[in-house]
Amino acid sequence: GSSVSYKLSHELFLYRNNRCRAAADAIASADVLLLCTGAGFSADSGLAVYSDVANVEAYAARGLEYRDLCQPQWLEKNPELFWGFWGQCFNDYRETAPHEGYEVIHRWVCHRFRNSEVASAIRQKLAKAEPATQQGYAGISQPHKVDDRAGAFFVFTSNVDAHH
């Protein structure tokens, strides 16, 4: 096998540390943070990624994969299958503790992005732009009431674990 020399290993270590410092400095000086995450962020908590979430013997016996189970026709065609799959997903998400990275993000938000002047300005503009009702698109009532806005922190994610 090949081995990396001590010198190269040390150079890579320093490079990585310098890049991490640069990223930390950029976050510390930012007015707004947009965090983009994918399935790997949830996977670090122990949750299955999409390719594995339906990796269950009962589904494999039926030749079903994740994309098959996500089809809404199962609700009418086989409600037990539909609710069993989504119920298990829901329970997994609810019962899995978020990893330490979520706490790091929460601290960033609380200490840097929630109560800044920029956050207040963003909230004020959002409040003026939104209707005073809790109605959603086409007058559909929303299942929750939004009491506050993110301010200067936003998450763009494909995750459905509700840990963000």
C-alpha cells in the first residue's frame, strides 16, 4: 500500500485547519446565514438515507423501493402499507436524537443571527409583506401558527427529520 509522508500529512492538516478557520471567520462576520444540508446531515444522527429508508424485508419481498413507497396511491390501494411505512419514518425521526452539529447551528442562530439588526429588518419586511391571516395558498388553513420569523438564518434542506 501507499503511505502519505509525514510532511504531506502535516501540510494537509494545516490546509484543512486554515480552510476551517476561513469558514469560521466568514460565518462570524456574516449578516445572514443560509445553511444547505442534505440526507448526510441526518444520517450522522443515525437516520437512514433515502436509499436505505425502505430497506426492510417486508418491502423487499414485495419488490418495493423507497420511490415506490412514496407514491400516494398506496393510501387508497393499501393503507396498512402506506401508514406502516410513513409511521415508521415518523417514529424514527421523532425518536432519533439530533447529533451535536444541530446544537452548534442552534448556538450560531441564537448568538449571531436571531437578534441582530439585520434579523430585525428582515422580520419587519416579512411582516409587512404577509397577510394578517393564518391562511395559506388558496385560502387553505395552515396546520400551525407562525409566531416569529427566522430573521437572518435560513435552512434549505431535503431532510424531513424536523431537527433543523
